[in-house]
Amino acid sequence: MVLALCTAFALSQAYRTVGAIMASQLQAEFRLSAQALGLFSAAFHFSFGAMQLFMGIGIDLHGVRRTVLTAFPLAIVGALLSSVSQDYALLVAGQVLIGVGCAPAFLVCTVFIARHFPAARFASVSGLVLGIGGVGMLITGTPLAWLVQEHSWRMGFVVLAAVSVLAWLAIWHWVREPARPGGQPRESALAALRQFGALFALPHTLGILVLGAVTYAAFISLRGLWLGPLLIERHGYTLVQSGNVALIVSVISLVGPPLFGRLDREGPVRRRRIIGCSLAYAALFAAIGFFTEAWVDVGGTIAIGLLSGFIVWQYADVRAAYPTAITGRAMAVFTMAMFLGVALMQWVTGVAASIAVAHGAEPFTAVLATIAALLLAATVGFAMLPAPAPRPGRVSS
């Protein structure tokens, strides 16, 4: 059942990284500025993130299976709409629909694991799921680059829509969520919303969300938006060559989550490791930004793909910080921060690139320096803000 749920997650990974391969053709066909390109990619992540609270309520009230089967068809509709778009506004609308449809894709996996696997195995199983789901990014490497180069970006969306139909059918056929124990009366939607308010009131929530908003956003902004233009414009790579690099980065990123999941440790040591990895992460982005050699850009991006696996520790930190009864909502709040962070970072880096171009500067240095600065600021905030208590109490509604 976990593998079936992973199919939707893998497709969401593919949808959120198509921009890196389609960027050049989209810019040429719709005459997009760097800022408009950033908005195109951010539309998916904004709608994805904005829906997390509602998906968390849906999962806690109606279950994993029903929630994902209800939402995911919107991704199929959005992909088909994108494939026939003749103007920029319709293209963005398609991205919004895809984001809403994919909104529960990873959340259902983490909640299912939290409910049906021992707590000690959460990080390792979640890391495995992140690795399997990363197969979706392989699709948007060399295979999608070849398809876009030989046909068009429109055909890319058609193929993704067809595969999404197969993923929906796999979930419908194989996922039979075990009954939840207890037989308590069903919680109302209003009570569920009050629980979200209680989550935000806890002092340790702010630090978790501050760092959560930038770590995944940094990786996906590079891999999913700027990597293709960086290699093509800075180093003269072809579309397929840049797709090959994206494929390598995607393969490496599959290794990171299972590896970091196996290395997970409970308690304060986990948070110290998160801080150390975040600082190293920021340094790699700065290196790619300021050292413009091709080997630095390719090698640094591959290193970022591997190091991004430490994000699984952040999910384990969330799992340990809140009671089991509100796991769905806690994961939803964290995932919301992650993807609203992606939307904000892609928009901000698009603005940074446009400003750099207007002043005759190299846009990619501005983009990567902005990402590094955001990572550094968030890491300092995470380190200084309150940490969760070793044994958190139950949140009252």
C-alpha cells in the first residue's frame, strides 16, 4: 500500500520539476521574463502549500485513501489544460490545478507511515519513501528533455497526465487503509481547525516552520527551475546535456533520504545535525553562485542532491514534537511551510534574476546568493528559537 501511495508522490515530484526542462521553450513561446518563469513554477507550489491544512483535516477526518483519490484527478485535469494552453494565464491556471491535485501526495505517505509503523522506524521508512518518490524527478531528467526536444513541452504534459491516470488506478486498486482503533466519535471540522490554532501557538512550531520553509525550497528551486537555464546559458550545454545532469542529480537525490533515515538519532543530536547540514547546504549554493566553473556547478549540484536527504530528519523532528492524535495536522502544517516556501523562493529568485539582468549582472549569481542567504538566516532562526520538549504533551483544542 505504501508503494501504491508512492506513485502519486512520484508524479508530484515530476510535476514540480518540469520547469527546469521546459523553461527555454516556455520562455520562447510565451515571451516570458525570468520573473514570469519563476511565477509559473511557483504557482504549483503555492497551491500545493496552501491546500495542506485542508488535506491534513481531510486525512484525519476521512482517511488517507479517500483524500488522495478525491484530490489527485485535479492534477490530471491541470496537466491536460497546460498541454493545450495558448496564453500564459491559462498555463499558470493549469499549474494551480496540478498543485491542488498533488497536495496530499506526500502527506498521505507520511501519515500512513506514522499511523501504521513503529515510531522508531519512521525516519528510515520515510527516507525510503522519499527515495522511491524521487523516481519522479528521473522522468524530468533525460527522458523529458528528449521528449521536449523531439516533440514539445506540450507532449511532456500529455505523457505526465497519462501516467497520473495509472497512478490513480493503482491507489484505487491496492490501498485499503486499515481501520483506526478506538471507535471515538468523529471530530468536527471546526474542532480540527482549532487544533491547527493550538499547533501554531506552541513555542517550538515557529523554529520548525522557519527552517522547513527553505531547505526543500532551495533544492527544488535549483533542480526544478534554475538548473537547466544555468547550464544552458552559463556553460552552453544543450537541452539533453542539461537533462543528463538533472538525471544524475535526481539519481543521487534518491540515495540521500534512505541514507540519512538510517543515520537518524533521537533527541538533541538530531537537531544539531540538522543545523550542521543546513550550514553546509548554504555553503554549496554560495559556491555555485560565485565560482562559475562548470565542474563546480555540476559537482556542487550533485552534492546538494545528496545532502538534501537530511530533510528526512526534519520530518522525524516534526513526528517527535507533536502527539500522535494530531500527526496528520502537524505534518500538514510542516508540508505547507515547505511548499509555500518553495513558491516564495521561486518568486523571489525570479525577481533577483530580473534585477540582476536589468543592471547588467549575471542572473544566476544573484539567484544562488539569494538562496544561500535565506538558508543561512533560517538556520540561525532554527538554532535560536525554542526546541520542542523531550516529551511533548497533548495539545488541547
